[in-house]
Amino acid sequence: MPESTHKLAKELETSLQPFANIKEIPVSVQANSVFVKIPKPWTKPLKEELFFYVWDEQVDHALDCVRLTQTERHNKILSQKIRTLSD
């Protein structure tokens, strides 16, 4: 796994920590995946903007795998959309 995908995943993890509605980040980033617990109503609007997996629908865990083609733009879009949903 290229170092750049791990770096982007760590940056995404850091950018999500200030949001009160992000209930937890249950697994620290060790590769290119970021696991977060998001409010269920956020799933649809976030998926309209970006691709990610719903890891466990029972507890609203989502998984974002940073892909080789992903850029910092993805992280910015995600943070902006979460900020909008938080308001």
C-alpha cells in the first residue's frame, strides 16, 4: 500500500475528530481505511457526494477506504458535507 493512501486516511481521521456527531472512530487508522460511527440520516446525503461502505448497519458504522486515485479533495468534500449536516 502506498504511503500516500495511509497519509490521506490519517488526515481524514484527524479532520473528523472535531465533529460532535461523529460518535466514535472505533479503529485507529493503520492502513488506508477509516471507520467512523455516523448518524444514520447522514448515510444517504453523504453517499450522494462520495463513495464509502456501510460497514455495520446495526450500529451505523461506515468505512471509507482511501483509494489510490483519491486526493485531498475527497477529504475536503467529506468534511464540508459533515459540517453542513452537523448544523
